[in-house]
Amino acid sequence: MPEKHLSAQFDSELTAVSSKVMELGGLVESQIRKAIYALQNFNVEVAHEVTASEVRVNSMEIEIDRDLSSIIARRQPTAGDLRLLIAISKTTANLERVGDEAEKIARMVCSIIESGASRSLPAMELRYAADLASGLLNKALDAFARLDINAALSILKEDDLIDKEFDGFVRKLITYMMEDPRTISASLDLLFLAKAIERIGDHAKNIAEFIIYVVKGEDVRHSSMDRIESVIK
């Protein structure tokens, strides 16, 4: 990921911390896959695997932050190097929050199962949005590893698809609850699940914005798509 420096040790440190971020990304991707599997199959055991792995996610976030603090203190980086280290820190925080969302999905699955809710709940309809969110995170991590701003732009545009899926699912849930008020409690759990999936997409979007920040030196958060495209060009 990082460019070569005169100090081989500095290069080694940047590569090492970047590798840890990718490892963390792989871990939270696994959490997402397991959380969605648990939802689709109402599987308590797999849901518990997701919540158990949250300890590792949290410890990795602390470990990466410690490494970054050490690098900044010793190397006193400037310009692009400093932007990269800041982006790594921000990306790590977003990945940890993705892990939180996966854990939330797993806990909601357990809640639905324990409540004895019917398997006829439209949980499967979350599959497409979940696949979109998981795919978007995977693309974001790949783009971050390559500092690919064009891929980052594509990710920012794709996030709208997840938002549309969330809005459509909310409308379906409202109809479902109106038809059978007995499902309101479990349906509300599904609503929180859908929101967690949407948030995963948001975190992937955030990572894409940090890629542009590293490469172009421009903070494009909260910017219009027209401005972002102009920055990239």
C-alpha cells in the first residue's frame, strides 16, 4: 500500500500496520457472513460465534491504534504519510464498528429465536441488502489496499443501492405488521437488523472517502457526488 521511503524500517512498519488492518477487515467480513447465515437459518450457535469473535476485533483495534501512535511519535510523518496513517486509524475505527453491527445482528437473531417468533418472518428478504453491504465492504478493503480512487468512487455510488433496499424493506415490514399485529415485536427486531446492514454499507462508504483523502489530500466527507468526482479528476 504505502510508497517506498528512504528508511526501510519505516516501510516495514507501514506494511506491518497495513497488514493488520487487512486482517481486521477479514475478521469482520467473516462476522458479517456468519451473522447473516445465523439470520437466514435461525442458528443460535453461529450467532454466538459472532458475538464471541467481537473480543478479538476490539483487541485488534487497540493494537493497531498503539502501533499508529508509536509510528507517529517516532517518525513524525508529514504530508502523504501522515494522511495515510490518519486514514488507517479512521478505517480501523470503521471496521470495529462493522464488527459491532455484526454482533448486533447476531444478538437480534438470538432474541427472535428466544421469543419463539415464526420463521415466516421476511428475514430472507434481507439477503440481497446483506450481500450488497458485505460486497461493498470487501471492495472498500481491496480499494484501500491498492489506494484505488476510481474504485472508491464506484463504492460511494453503490451505497445508494443499499439505502434503497433498506427503504423498501421498511415498507414491507410495516405492511407485515399491519396484517398480523402479533409479529410486531419480532418485526421490530428485523427493522433493527436492516438498519445494522445499512450501517455496514455506510462504513464501507466512509473507508472509500478516506482513500480519496490519502491520494488527493482532499476531505470529501459530506460532499456532493459532483464535488467528489471533480476532486478525483
